[in-house]
Amino acid sequence: MKQNQKKNYNKLSKYFRCLAVLGFFSICFTSCLDNEPAPIQIDHFIDNRLKPYFDKFKEEASARGFEFDFKELKVDGYIQGLSQSSVAGQCQTYETGNSAVIVQPIYWDNITELEKEFLIFHELGHCILDRAHLEDANPDGTCKSIMNSGGLFCDINYNIRTRDEYIDELFSN
Ligand SMILES: [Zn+2]
């Protein structure tokens, strides 16, 4: 995303978006009411458990002509408890200009590789691509976008066969 867009987005420091999961992606909130405490900023931090998925996102972006650096964009990644226990993950922005993907440990430990990719790509869709939720469904009821808010309005159908198409959609909007 462009730097000026990023700045505008960072102004919304009190507004953060999230993907909530109950069981397997069933409930989501489009915004969170509570502010999470800002993690201690050590220049730049991505939890080692999240790093492979951040790297995959960067690879998929690069394959589609988007080059960026997480450190330059000040986007971090943490696994830590969130005040809303039904929220699986969120993209939170801070007054410092940093933003962070924060993932709830209990979900992270109990979901598949593909579900982890889906969760991180969704949150980075907010943090990096500045995308909002998109609830549109295909005629068969499946979600059109990774950016759906957790399968509330369409059926999540993210799998090995469909992932390429979903990732194309993610970076083309
Ligand atoms: Zn979201």
C-alpha cells in the first residue's frame, strides 16, 4: 500500500479490526470496543510462530507485484491474550504509527496450517493492504473473499484448491 494511505490508516489508532472464531471461524466482530495494551515495542517484532505465515504473505504479494517490508511499514506480529476471548486475531494500530497482528494463543494452538494461513492473511489484509471486511458470497454461498468477517454471512471455503483464487482476490482489491 502507499505510504500516504498508511499514514491515514494509522490515524485511526483507536480503531482496530478483527477476526473472531468460535469453533471454526463462526463469529466475528467488525470492530473491538476495548483497547488492548500496546505491546512493548522493541523496534520490530514478529513472533517466530507467526513468521512463516508473514513470510508466505510477503511471497504471495511479491508474486503479484507488491513489494514491501514489514519493518518499514511498522507491522509487527504477536501471540498474546486478547480481552475478547472469542476473537481469534486482530489488526491493531497504535498512536506510534505501528500496527500489529495479534493472535489469541488458544486458537493458534488448535487450528490447522491452512487455518493459520487464512487467519494471518486476513489480518495482514487489514494491516498491510488496508482492506475492510467484505461479506459477499458466491451463488453457492461460499465467501468471495478472505476478508469476510469470519463466516457470518457466507461459508468459508479456504482450502488447497481454492487458496490461489482467494489470494488473487486479496491482492487485487
Ligand atoms: Zn477482520
